Amino acid sequence: MNDGQLAAPTNMNWVKATGLSVGAIILGSFLAMQAFTNVLANDQPALAANASPLNGFALERVALNRMKNQEDGSLTPLVKKVLAKEPLSPAAWAILAMAQQDGAKKDAILLAASKLNRRTLLLQSNLLLLHASRDDFFNSIGVLNQILSVYPEQKGTMFPILIQALKDERSIPEFVQALSKSPSWSDSFLRAASADSDTLPNLSQVRMGLFDKVAIERDTDKAIIGALVKAGRIEPAAALYRRISKPSAGGTFDSAGKSQKVDWSTNMPPFDWQLKDDPGMRAEVRGQPARLIFFVKSGKADTIAERLIVSPRAPFDLKIVHDMIPLAQLDDVEIRVQCAKRKETLIELPFLGSPSIHSVSSIPENCRMINISIFARAWSDKPDLKGEIRSIAILPQPI
């Protein structure tokens, strides 16, 4: 199967999604136009009600109402009267285009009308359908941007079209260009797109393409990174995290013979620490130097902290410096290390007296990221468990 055959279903879905949404867009355009004509009705109710032939916009309202109500008969004669009075009416040109049987003539009218200064949702929705039918991502995304800039309430209709377009890799440079201009809808769109797993390969490329061009909200990056990790796309998620975050002490862990501490940053889970925060069980980073403080109420058990790191060179030791109260419940706290992608457990061992040192003898070849987690349990017949973890360090072993 060649590349063109592979691209066809995505292309078909993109055009289909646009076509299915145009009806909803056009309905929205009637509502928007009514807002305009209501001003006329309030100022000159008799003129608006009677649609005086001397007023082109009143005639325009009549044409829109007839179109909305799907009245029988051609609107062309009425629309031509509108254009005779108001030749710059985008809505009238859009209605005229929609009445054409000749596709080429319809397209020519729409493209000519698109050069008018005044824009309406009715015209833009038909332009969107035209550009989508031509598989023209540049102009389609441009029209969608214009619609969302003027009618932000149309996100519910526009975003599915944009998300479908993003599934085609040819749209990546067009999205980067459009989002580089900081449209008001950019962050909400990127978060919405992250919820569709089929967009993730292209979405991560779009996000990478926006660096040094525009500021993206932290919650947006969290949503994208979280979605990538959930979908098992650990490497692109890690690459995006590295671009967002400054190199940290919890970085690559590839310096032979050097001890490296895992930092306590919580800015961007899961590559920074994700901490438990429930009424009966919580963990937080405090102090200077930073340390992890935790509390587990009697009868509770769960992971209190976890994060992903790039796999160190094996063999290595994990050195954990801690204080635990009561010390008799020390073995109710465990350190767990898993391959992030395969969920293969490398170690799962209770803490030892501080410093607690645990050896990882080997890491599978395709285990490029590991998940470090701390599990704590306070049995119902035992006291609450509390303590602090001062540091976790990677200690390479001689090879």
C-alpha cells in the first residue's frame, strides 16, 4: 500500500468532518446575523418589519429568515435586490453562491466574496467547506482561525474539525504557523486535541514546533505530556518535557562513576514527582534543602509519590536517606522501580534503616525510562505512619 493510499482515510475523514459541521456553523451564522438585525429592529422596527426596499440590510434579513426556514422558491431574485442596495454584503454573496448549481461558479463567487472587508459566519462556513473540499489545510485553518477569533462560542463546532485535520501530518506546518500567532483559542484547542489519542503523534510535533515562537500554558503542556504517557508514547513525552524544563539533577543519569540525586521538583508530572494528596494520605515537598514529608492514616495504603526518569546505567544502587516514625513500621514503606513502558518490575522492596540502599543489577535493553515510586501502608491495627525522605540518589556500581 503506497503513501497516498494510507493518507486517503484521514483525508476523507477530514473533509467529511468539515461537511457534517457546516450545517451547525450555518445555523450559528443565523444566530449571529440575528444579533445584528435585532439592532436594526430596535432602532427602526417599522423599517425592519416591512423590509423596506430602500434598505438592503433589511432585505438581507428577509433572505436569511427564508433560508433558515427553508421556504420554497429561489432566493436568487431577492439576494440580487440586496446586492443592488448593499454590494458589500458578505451574507448575500454567500446565499447567492449556495444557490448555484455550477460548482465552479459557486466557488468563484465565494472566493470573490472572501475579499470583502466585512465577514460573516455564513460566508466563512461556506469558504471552509470549499477549502476543505480542495484539501487546502492552509486556507482551511486560516478560515477556522477567523471564525474562532470573532465567534469564540463556536469552539464546540470548530474544534472537532481542527482535531480531525490535525490527524493528517500535512497539516502540521499549518497548525504551527496559525498557533504561532497566539490566537485566543490555542491553549484550549491543544488541550482538547490531547484527549484524542489519534492526534498525539502530530500534536507532539506541533507543540515542539511552537518553542521560541509563543508561550503555551503549563496546564496545556501537562495535558499533552500526560496524554502521551498514558498512550505509551514515553519517548516523545520525555523529549517534550526536556524542552519545557531546565536540565535537572534528575536528568539523564548516564555519567559513569558519579552519584546523582533525584531532585524533588513537582512542576511537570510524571517526569517530575506526582504526590498523593488525600485527607488520610498525603505527601508534600518542603524545606531547604527540599525533602519529601508524608503522612499515612491508620488503615490507608497507596503510592505516595512517583516519577519517571531516564534509565540509569545498570548496575546501580538506589540510596534513600530518610526518617520514619514509628521506626517499627519501617518495612511498611516500599521502594518500587518499574520499566515505564512495559510495566516490568525491577525491584519492589521495603525500606531499610537509613540510608536504605537497594541494588538494581540490570535493566532490559528496551527499558529507556523507569518509574520510581514510594508505596506506604499503615495497617488498621497500627499507628499512623509519618516521616520524611531527605534524598534519593543513583549510585553507579563498578562494571
